[in-house]
Amino acid sequence: MSFPLLTATAVLPALGAVATAAVPAARRTAAKWLALLVSLATLALAIAVVVRFDPDGARYQLTESHSWIADFGVRYELGVDGIAVALIALTALLIPFIILAGWHDADPLETGSRRWRPTQGFFALILAVEAMVIISFEATDVFLFYIFFEAMLIPMYFLIGGFGDRAHEHGEKAASTQRSYAAVKFLLYNLVGGLIMLAAVIGLYVVAGNFSLTEIAQARANGELDMATNTERWLFLGFFFAFAVKAPLWPLHTWLPNAMQESTAPVAVLITAVVDKVGTFAMLRFCLQLFPEASKWATPAILVLALISIIYGALLAVGQRDIKRLVAYASISHFGFIIMGIFAMTSQGQSGATLYMVNHGISTAALMLVAGFLISRRGSRLIADYGGVQKVAPVLAGTFLIGGLATLSLPGLAPFVSEFLVLVGTFSRYPVIGIIATFGIVLAALYTLVLYQRTMTGPVKPEVSAMPDLRVRELVVVAPLVALLIVLGVYPKPVTDIVNPAVEQTMSDVQKKDPRPEVEAAK
């Protein structure tokens, strides 16, 4: 029997979460180091998954299958395609940086305030989220996926509500109220989406007789499972609604700005760079593969919603006073590009969307974590409270600028390639949508450069005159992310080689081919 690599990749952080939570309260530093070592070991397993995966091999590899709830046809089935491999690698890569960046975020306050949970709980919850996200990327049983898709809400709720941002302009009591509101809103939105999906999961079982993604898809392809048109559309909508909440897609996005604003910067990265990717990933894996005809039926409406997300998110980002809310609305705009690429139904669009998931995770992590270091020094999230930072902390300002330029998809940085592919793929089939979406790029340049200009340039404000530059731990967090943005910006081939075969198979699922160019290339 071969080593269950996929199970190990998910179980290790889960066991690490239990072990970290069990560390005595007086050993806070030991809990931090334990969590970091577990995250690095998980990264090593994720690298092993990447190495063992053959892009030219079977669609789902490293598969595991065991009977679980036999009476209802539920199995413990795992398998990864190229898209899942890329996102598992992204998740495992970001968690050590999230832990390092949040090294002091759950330390007790000097005033002796009891509102902070034990330090070990903070890091244990991060590892628990990592375990649930990874197994969500690996699950090929619909019911198994649903369990962890919903279960990850629990540790996220406590991370938002129990370990929120300490920087609040209205004081401790207002901060506690706002954290509770953001956590409850996050939970309710996602629970409603999950309950609707549960009804669709049950409906799928009634129609198909099992929960196996591969078996259902194969039966559909062979004509052995014929869903009525209305049935398929209702089931598709049930799945898509839950994924659109998680993604987040307009108008189901309103939980995200509150959640990111009230979270610590590392938890905000965990939300938008890791957890939210499960929603867009699931659109590719489940919506398109299980309900191909309904996916094509819903495409026009979804593209319009994605386009609204792009423009709406960017416009609201321009007018934000709060640094974290600006990044949150920018992420809503970026997720619009990802969803647009998925439902453009072209190989360029879907390859770009998958690459965008990876690149957005890295760029958002770089920008938000540096913003978190900035906020922790000044004690304020308000843009107006900063000015002239580049004169007193040039390294911090420089890394902040690179993260911002990546966010606006500057050529030479990783997000540019993915955004370009999404736009090309969309324009080739839906030119009007593609043209309007380009305005999102213009607005991204506006909100990013205005943010940098207001915080980093100009006269040095007295409150930031003594601000220290990035410390060694912070440089260890930021430098690799900046390096990745540059490397993947000029050489994205390692990622595209892994994801492109999976994209071609997804295109085959929905029986779509790329539009022929109007002008044939010269031979």
C-alpha cells in the first residue's frame, strides 16, 4: 500500500493544531515555534505532492478511496488535478508566513486585558483552517468536500471575533462590538450559503445515487445519468450560490470588508488569499464538471455579476479611508476577474483564472502583511493618519509599493500574466464584457497609487517620524513573497504547465472549444 500523501498533507496540520492548543498557557513561545514547524513540515509534504504529480498523467492522481458511510454511499475519496495541486502549494506556502507575521498578534496586552484568548489558541486555529482548506482541495467525494467546506467556518469565526485587530479609532469597547459584528456576519452569510448547498447535495444524491465526483461525471459523460434540465439548473444554483458567497461575488460580498477590517492582517490574508479560493476552485471542480449544461445556461448572468464585482469593488476601493477595507474591496474586484475567467469558457480564461488564484494569493499576502506591519507601528488603520513613511522606513515603503504594483497588475509582476490571460480569454468570446472589464485595471491603478501617495509620500507626520523600518522577522516574511511576485511575473511556466492539462479537461467537460480567430495566422 502506497503512502497516503494527500491524507498526510491534511492530517499533519490538524494534529499540529491539537498539539499547539495543548501547550500550557505559560509556554506561549513554544506554541508559536511548534505551529511554525508544523506549517513548514506541511509545506514539505505539499512540495512532495507537486513533485509526484504528473501533469500529463491521469486527471486525478495520488488517489485514495475508502468506505466511510456505506449506507449512504459516502466515501473518503481524495484526488488532485493540476488546479488542486497549485492551490494546495499556495496554501502550504502562505501559512508559515501568516504565522510569522502574526507572531505577536495574540500576545496578552500589557494592561492585562482578558479579551485575548490564549496565544496557542490563535496558532492552533490557523493550523486547523489550513487542514480543512487542504482537504477541501483534495476531496473528490461531494459530501466529504461539503463537510470541510462548512467546518472551516468555525475556526475562522473565532479568529475574526476572538483575535481581531487591536487598532481601532473608537476604543476597546467599540472594537469588541465591531469584531463580534464582523464575525457573526461572516458566519451567517456562509452558513446560509452552506445550507442551500446542503439541499443541492442531497438532491444530487437522489438523482445520482452516490456522492463520488468521478463516478457522477463519468456517468454523465457516458449518457448513463440523464438529469432533467430544470433539475440540473436548480442543483447548479444550489452549489454556485454557496461558492459565490465564499468567493465572494457581488452582491453576496458584503461580509468580506467587515471581516478583513476587524481581523489582524495575517487573518485577513488567511481569509482572502486562502479560504476564499475554495469558492472559486469549487466552481471549476464541481459546478462545471457536475452540471455542464446548467453552467453554460447560467454563464451570461454570472459574467454580468463578475463584471459588476470588478467595477464595483474597484470604485469602492478608491473611496476608502481604511487601509484594510481598501484591500478588501480590491480583492472583490480581483475575484470578479477570476470568476469571469472561469465562466468565459475558454482555455485562456480558465488558465488565467487558475493562475490568478495563485498570484492573487501571493500579491494580497505581500500587500496586506506589509500594511499590517505599518498599522501595528502607528496603531491606526486610517489612511489619513500616515504621511512621509518612505523617508523614515524606506524598506517598508518599498515593499508596500511592490505589493501595491502587483495588485494593479503591473507588467513584470505575477498578477499581470493571469489578468492578461483572463481578459484575452473573455474578449475572444464576449468582447463587450472584456472591454468593460479593462476599466477595472484603470481603477486599480488609481486606488493603489493614491494609497501609496497618501501614506508614504509627502511631509513626514509627527506620529510616524520615529517609525522603525522592517525588522528581521518581517523581512523574512516579505522578501520571499516579493521574490515570487517577480519570478512568476517573468516566468509563470512552472504553474501553467501544471494547471493547463486540468483546464483542457474542464473545457472538455462543458464541451466547449476556443473560438477560432477571425484572422488566421500566416503559415
